[in-house]
Amino acid sequence: MDRPDASPPPHPAPGQDLPLLQPRFDCRSGGLVAAQLYACRGATSQSVTLGDLAGLESAALRAACTRVGAWNRTGQRLTLALNARLELLCTADFPGRLGALLLDTRLEPCCLELNIVMGRGEISDTELAALQHLRQSGIRFVTSAASPISAHQAWIRRMPLDGLEVPARLVQDVTAAPEGVAIIRALITRAHNMKLTVNAKGVRTPHVQSVMKACGCDSLQGSQPGEACSLEDFAARLAEARPAGRGLEQAVTAGRTLLLVDDEQNILASLRRLLRRDGYTILSAASGQEGLEVLAANLVDVIVSDQRMPGMTGVEFLRKAKDMHPESVRLVLSGYTDLQSVTDAINEGAIYKFLTKPWDDAMLRANIEEAFRRKALSDENLRLSAELQRANLELAHINERLRDTVIERERRLSLDERALSLAQDALAALPMAVLGVAPDGMIALSNLAAEQLMAGQSPLLGQYAHDILPAALLTLIAQGGAGSEGSTDVELGTRRFHVDVRPLPGATAPRSCLLSFSGCQAHHE
């Protein structure tokens, strides 16, 4: 097995770009799974984007491919990621030049990921065929959710994609823009429904890292999990027992999760003591801003919030919580009532119920339990709706395949009918007399020449061979039914014929056989 440094990469010449690799970590295991290629010249660095064929010959790309290929041969399983413009991917020379690079650097095609960069929202059939050809060789393709093509789901379904990149900047400030979390969740849900993996790009803070993981991303990449570094520093990271993403494996809260929001700590403590016996996973926050932060990083079923809190009222908090988690059930528990704002919030659907302080323990527990039942019913409805949608899609696919099958069978039937009609016309026009004899001896086929030859016995169809044919032919017919060919000369009236008897194909015996009469001539006594 090769050592990681067994194939040292070429060093860039003075003035050339220095290769850097930014790590990508798996959200479930925390393991280092991929590296995004950056190029550094002087004090600036940026991700590598291939725009022309000359980029395939760059020392930075060759060095990165060589080193990643060497690491993978030691038992690692890393993917090298870089950007490439669609126009370059579809040039005639690109597959050959890329294949030569991978062969020289010993990097497997399945360990190369190309992020398709394009400035328009459509792709031609020719470009699609070029991408499919490349993907058949094992290369992975991804695109960015910020790309114009991502707005056209039908085009994405046509494109041979393996993954989608989503921008982490949408959840940088969930307090000011909580709708960003909803957008990210929708993008991830759509991508997963299309069997695509999702990578979060631009993760810069621990909070954003937690939010993107909670939203369902498969991998994370950015300055928080790991800055871009040199090949040597990246090798050192690989050698660590646990990579820099060691915190990513922490589980997100799930199940019957309850969020309590109140600025009074004694109220939060009382509610936790009261509700702990009901088996909920209880989260708490001391303000609306803190509650939004908790919501961004956790999946919450039911929210109970105070109304009068500094900085953000309970109604304002729950409105933003609805944008972030529209499926959650939201309740207000407060001794202060701003009737107009509460009424508006209820009418908007931001609040499910308004409960007052001081509370009755049994009544409060019953209302919260009812809220969880409502959430469970909503989740079940969503699940059934998704299953129905999948079933409808599958049924549509089945109907489409069935329609194609019916069309193909009708086409074949039409061809068979035309062939049969032509064969019948050709048989009738043959100057040679032809008879077909079924296994039971009945005449099942005859042409016009045969009817004219045996005019005294016409019509021939339906009669039996032993009633109209000479004994010499009956012997050959018996042999033909047993699978043997034969021929003889017979006299019919004043004419002599040479008769060939051939068995027709068949798996069972006796078989049908075909008689052909040829070489007729006048017979003189």
C-alpha cells in the first residue's frame, strides 16, 4: 500500500498558484470526506474554477489530484471538489484531456466532483448528453442552489446531478431573517426527494454550523469547520484521530420536543418541573432572540412563550417562529394581554392557543398534550400526503410505461399484420402449388395454384390428405410429421410432379408439414 507521500506532487513554479484544500465534513460522523480546491497566489486565495482547457494543465490542479489519489490509496476515501464552467465541460476535447489528467495522477474518476457553473437557466440537449457521458465515467456533478439552473426543477431532474450546494449565509442572522431557515429547509427537502446529497457552503460560526446540521445538510464546509490550508497541513488533519469536525456528530433533538420561552427564570423552572413527568424533551430560552437561536438549531414540536418580554414580545417571537418552523404548534402563556396583537396573531395562524397566568397545572398539561397530538396528526397528514404524492408519481410512471408498451405492441401487431398480408399475397401469387398439412392430416393451407391443380377436389381447405393425395405422398407426410424431410415424383392426372415435403418448426410431435409441387410436365402414354 502506498504511503500518503509516496507520490509527491509537483511544486508550482515561481509565479504559479499554490494549491490549497478546504475540508468538508460529514454531518453524521464528523469525518473528513472531501476537499475543495483553492488556489493561492501571493496573499489572495480563491476556489478553483475551470474555464478553459488550459486549466487542466495547471500545476495546482495536478498537485491536488496527485495528493488526493495518493491519500485514497492508503485507505482514505476523499473527494476532490472544484468548479467547472458548463461550456468547458461540453467541449469535444474535455473528456480526453480530463481522462489523461486522472490517469497521470492516479485519481479515480469517482473521487472527482465538479460543481457546474453556468450563468443561464437552461441547458440544451447537446450539453445534457455531454454531461451524461462524463457522469457515466464515474465523475460526480453538483450545482449551487444560487445557480440560475436551480430555479428550474424540471431541468435539474434532467441534469445528471449527485448533489446540491446551499449557501449558509441565509441563516447567518436568524433573529433578523428567520425565513432563511425555512428557505434552507425547503431546498434540502427538495434535494433529498430528488436523491441528491446537500453540502452547506460558507459556514463561518458554530451557530450557523448547528443550524445547517439541524436543517438536514449531509456535509458542511467553511471557515468554522476548517479553513483552506496547504497540502501538508491537510495531510496532518487526515492523520488526526478525530478531524476538525469532531463536534458534528452530536445528535439533534428529536421526538416530542417542547420549547419554553420566558424572561423569568423561576417561571421556566416551574414549567420544567411540571412538564418533565410527561416525557417531553424540554428546551428553554430567556428571550425571543434566544428562542429563535434555539429553534434554528433544533427540531421543535410545540412552543410555549410568554407575551411580555424585553426586546421582543411573545407574539412577535411566534410570528418569526412560524416563518422558521411553520409546522410547529405555538401557544402563548401570559398574564399580560394585548388583545389586538393576540387577536391578529391568532387570525394569522401564528398562535394556536392563548393561555393565562397563573395557570392550572392539570389544564396546562392537558393543553400542551393536545398541542402535541395536533402536531402528531399534522405530521401524519404530511407523511400520508407525501406517500400519496410518491404513489401518484409511481402510478404516472407505470401508466407511462404501460402506454409505451401498448404503443410498441400495436406497432408490432401492425407490422405482423402487414407481413402476414404480404405473405398471403405472395403465397397466392406463387406459380408453384403449395399445401400445408396439419398434424392430424387436415389440409390447413393451399394457394391458388394448388386449387387449380386439384380442381376436382376444390376447395381443399378442411379436407384430409388421405382423401385427396396419393399413397406415396401420405408416407412422406407421415415422415414430415415425425420431423424428417422427403421428396418423390407423383402423377396427378396427366402430369408428373416433383413433390418436396418439409416439416414445419415445432417443439412437439407430430408436426405440421409443407408440400411444394414443382417440375410439372405433360405425361404421354
